[in-house]
Amino acid sequence: MPARPDGPTPAGDDPAAKPPDRVTIADVARHAGVALSTVSYVLSGKRVISATTRNRVLTSIRLLGYHPNAGARALASRRANVIALVLPLRTGMQVPVLMQFAMAVVTTARQFDHDVLLVTADEGPAGLRRIAASALVDGILLMDVEMRDLRVPLLRDLARPSVLIGFPADSTGLTCIDLDFHRAGEVCVEHLAGLGHRRIALLGAPAAVYDRDTGFAHRTRAGVLAAADRHGITATALPCPEGAAGVRALLTDLLARQPDLTGLVVQNEAAVGAVLATLPTLGRRVPRDVSVVAICPDQFAEQASPRLTSVPVPAEEVGRQAVSLLMRKLVDASVPEATMLDPHLTVRDSTTAAPARY
Amino acid sequence: MPARPDGPTPAGDDPAAKPPDRVTIADVARHAGVALSTVSYVLSGKRVISATTRNRVLTSIRLLGYHPNAGARALASRRANVIALVLPLRTGMQVPVLMQFAMAVVTTARQFDHDVLLVTADEGPAGLRRIAASALVDGILLMDVEMRDLRVPLLRDLARPSVLIGFPADSTGLTCIDLDFHRAGEVCVEHLAGLGHRRIALLGAPAAVYDRDTGFAHRTRAGVLAAADRHGITATALPCPEGAAGVRALLTDLLARQPDLTGLVVQNEAAVGAVLATLPTLGRRVPRDVSVVAICPDQFAEQASPRLTSVPVPAEEVGRQAVSLLMRKLVDASVPEATMLDPHLTVRDSTTAAPARY
DNA sequence: GGCCAGCGTCGAAGCGCTTCGACACCGCCG
DNA sequence: CGGCGGTGTCGAAGCGCTTCGACGCTGGCC
């Protein structure tokens, strides 16, 4: 055969010469001297292939640098091996946690041989419907779920498995996972109560978050108030602005009204730094005069000064488990409807025994 | 015909009854009474279809709730309509900016009818190769590019268009975009110099970032030093730790050594709050005694107290433009190799004229 | 020694879509 | 009044893969 590559059957025996993304399963089969389907079965393991044949095929795959075409695979197998991660578009909220979470999702998904499609909520329900109906993804992970979330009813009849991070008002028929924020609120209060504090306050998320009926904010508040009640101590729950100026105003007012306040639970990453910076300027040392417990990422708590006693939001753990749940649903396994992660309080330098009563 | 749906040709005239993700283009064609290919052309607009036919087809599509199957489309058209967004796995670095950026990318991509696959760097070059070779994505967006990035040479011969956020040491043959950090450094210094400051310092990224040879950190430093030189003022460039304690130590030491320091350029979101909080405790009011310019997101600058004069990193703009560049490359248009966005300094309350010399 | 049961492999039929060439039909010009 | 160039639609051939039924072969058993 002359060296003309444009004959009817070029026979392409020069792997390095052709574009690497044009190697098909047929090339591999030919190279290994087996049928096309045999290569497929080697790859999927859905039928037993003798070790000899398998090795021959695997060698050819490596030699040719074969990667299965995702589209073709999805079409034939009806599985895209992709899951959707739906993030809220809103900014300014717990961004580092979000990121940590997203990373955990991607990493875990890869362990299950899946990729992650990033979807923002701004397309709304229509976007979800599109993603699902087009078979772009096999399953859906929904973050930042609100109490009455527009997307939730849709999800119910979407015919694609999904897992929610956070709990909507009605979670029946859904799979949800989150930190147990009610318990988290309780844990914070119990810690403070145990240290002898009798009057505390919760500085929560910005008011807008409560107005939006975001579950975790309400649940934490409920937990704080319930535990305070149980322990017979006084607790005030307040939304908390994010800017340093807002925090200062809020604290000034709060301490003027309740001078014997000695404990603070802060659930607002963007404000906690300002809280720590402001308290001393109002004549309250942390932790000598006022103890502060934060619900925030560990990283944050470690870097603050003083280092914060905190209940971390286990973003990585939630991400991992959420993906695992979704994967189980993909293979049709039944999974629990609700998964609540137990909060764990880490004691650091921002809390101590309440000052002696006066 | 009796009401038995299990005949050989059920004729499926009951759209609400069948699973929504099983409507195919054939169903639409049948329902509209046209050929399958006509439906395709209506959807793609690649051939002229009469208004009458088009409307009939579009009506059927709406009625049946048809969504094209992504896998089949990708297979036949050799375009997945998905781009990869490769994020660094490292945490703790400029996380909010990253997020803002990612959001802009997703939103912009959607405007071009593309979706975004989230890829973390932890799979390394092999991951990139897999994504590209499997035709899962049409193009690649690479973030947080380092000076000598392992993934860059790979990208060069990957046969898929890509756009880098940030500049590697050698950017020939690639498409890169970023804020002009050199110029940003200059702009900060020029502002301070114009206010009469004669001795300033740059508190940069954490030392680890410099060690990693991250371009933007080095470029900013170079810009600061060059402009200082040009204006005949003294500038010290220091890496800056992220924790409040580290910042305090650094500032204490710095001010002890250079008591006549009156200007600070801070390029470290995680430290800037601590800087503002610490300076007053060291007897320096901001801006009366020390002026502070930050390179950080606007949102951040607005919330600080005092509000920060800053050069924002235009994450949204970078994201938008990066996607646009990639889209142009996808349709084979030629694009500039390097795009440098002009920095803009916003004057707020943290800078003022240098105190009278003594 | 002949038969049956696996085991391992193969061939072919789609999966749902795009796209190319073909081809009716229409009005117009010569 | 016949031929001609558009215009709008259709049919069919894949895209690369999975998967199902078929089938040859080897070995154990009666």
C-alpha cells in the first residue's frame, strides 16, 4: 500500500497521527482483534471476559489512548454519569461553606465515576426541568433549600432522583440531609448554660434570610429558645446585619438594653469578625465579660482572635453523604428520607464561666 | 380503536400520561405531521422553514413538553454544549471571588445555550484529558493558573479550545484573561502618592501563595514596587498571614520598624478586616494616621468599617469575558491571546492625605 | 463416545438526534 | 407553454456506544 492516507480504507495504524479524541471503540476492537461488544464488556464488566482477552483489550486501550465518548455512552445506556449541583444564586451568604461543600460533592461524585454539572437557581424551575428532561444528568442535588421552595414540588414529579441539602417545610417523599440546626442551637445554649450564663442572645443570619423562610435559620433559633427555656435562662434572638457598622449598632443597642448579657451565639460568618472586634470597644472583653459561641466553619473559628468556641457546619460531610445518598437512589436502593447530622461543639478560647453575679 | 394502550402502535395521544422524559423528536414530528428532520431544522434554524410549519411544530413541542436528549444531540452534532470550569481545589483563598466568578460563568454560558461542568484540579492533568477526550465538554475554562502550571502544556495539545483565568509564565498560543494586577498595584500606589504618602507597605497574599508562584501576587508586588520607585517613595512588600493573630504580629513589627509608615496596600481579603481592627489598637487611626487601600471585592470594601478605598477584582466581568472568549473559539473565531482588564480604584473612607511630616 | 451445559465471544439492533442530498412544488422568464 | 431556479420538506445514513440473543467450543458425565 502506498503512503497515501486518503484511500477508501486508511487502516490508520499510526496512533500518534490521528486526533486523540477520535479513537473509537471500533479502533480498539480492531487493534485487539476482538469484537466491538467484547471491548464494551471489558469496560463495563457486565459479562465475564477471560483474563487473556481482557488484558489484550486493556493494552490496546492504553496504547491507543481510548476514552469512551460520553454522548454515545449516555445515549445507549440511558445514563449520563453526571449529576446536577444546583446552587443558590444569592451571594453574600455563607460563601466559603458553599464552596467547601461544592468541592466535596465533586470529589465524591468522581469516586462514583460521575461528573458534576453546575446549575444556578436563576433559571428557576424551568432550568431544572430542562436539565432533567434532556437527560443531561441522572440526578439532582439541591442546595440552600427554603421552607417553601418553588423547586421542591417540581422535584417530586421529575422522575429523576434528587437529594436536598436543607429541609423544606414538607419533606415527605423527598430525601433531605443537613446539619441538625435545632440541635446545634441547643448545644450552644447548653454550653453557655453549663458555664453559668443566665442571659444570652442569638445573633443570627441577616433579616433577609429569615424573611426568606430559610429553614436552618429558623431551626437554630427554635433550638436556642427551646434550650434556654429548658434551662431557665433568658435568650433574645435577633437577626444580624453583615457589615461592621451594622454589627456595632446592634451590639451597642443590645448591651444598653441588657447590660447583664454575658453570652452570645453567633450564626453569621460575615458578622462574627465584627462582633469580636466590636465587643472590646464597648467595654466587654471576650471571653471574660462576654462569652461567644459561633456556628461557622472551623477554619473561621481557628483564625479569629480569640479563637472561637464553635459548632462547625460539616460541609464536607454533608457533601459526601448527599452524593452517596444520590448514588444509592440512582441504583434504585431505598434511602432514608431525612438525614440529620449531629452537631459537635468545639471548645476554644471565646467562652468561659459567667462573671460573678451582681 | 378500543381503549387498550398496549396495541402495536399505541398512537400515544395522551401527552400527560407518558413519562415526560420519553418524548422524542419522532413524537413531535408525528404529532405535527411533519418529518423528523423538519423538527430538527425548526429547532436549529439551520434551514429555512415556513412560518406555518414552524408554528405547528413549536406548538407540538410545547404541547408534548419535548426536550431534546442531550446525549443524542451531542453524539450526532459532535457538540456537547457543555464547557468545563476547572477550579482549584485549594481552599482558603479568595473564596468569595471564586464563587462570584463561577456564578458569572454559569450565567453567561447559559446565555450561549451551554451548561457548565464543574471540575476540580485534584484529578490533575489526567482529569482534563478524560473530560476532553470523552467529548463531555466542548471547551475548557481554567482558573487560578499558576506561573508554571502543569496543566498548561497539556492544554496546548488537547485539541479543545480553552481559556485561562490568570497568566502562566509562558502564555503563547493560549488565550488568557485577568485583571491587570501590575497596573492595579500601580494604581494603588499612585493614589497614595498623590495624597502625599512617602512610606508605604504592601500586605500581600499569604506566603504560600507567593511560593506557589501564583502570577497575580507577583504581578501586584511588581506593580507596587515599580510605581513606588517612579514616585520616589519607599515601599515594603510583605506576605501577609490570614489569621487575626498573625496580622497583629505583622503590623506590630512593621510599625515598630517603620514608625513613619502612613500608607498600606492590602491584597488579602481574609486579612483586611483584621488589619482595620488592629491598627487602632496600635495607636493608628484609619485613615487619619494610616491610609489603607485594598484589592478586594467591592462588597467587602463596602462592609468594612471604615469603608475601604479599593481596587475591586472584577470577578463577574472576568467570568463573562472568559466565557465569551471561549464561545468565540468554539465557533472558530480568532481571539486575542491576552486580555488584561483595566483596574479601577474607588475612593472611599479609608484613605486621606498623609499626616503632616514631622 | 456422544450429549449437554456452560463459558466466552460475536453480530446486530437500536438509543435520539443531526445533516446531507434529493425532490416535489411553485411561479417566472423566454 | 416548457423549462428553470428557488423554496420548503423529506428520507436515510450515520454519530459511538450498550445490550441482547445467538453460537461455537471445551469438558464432564452417563
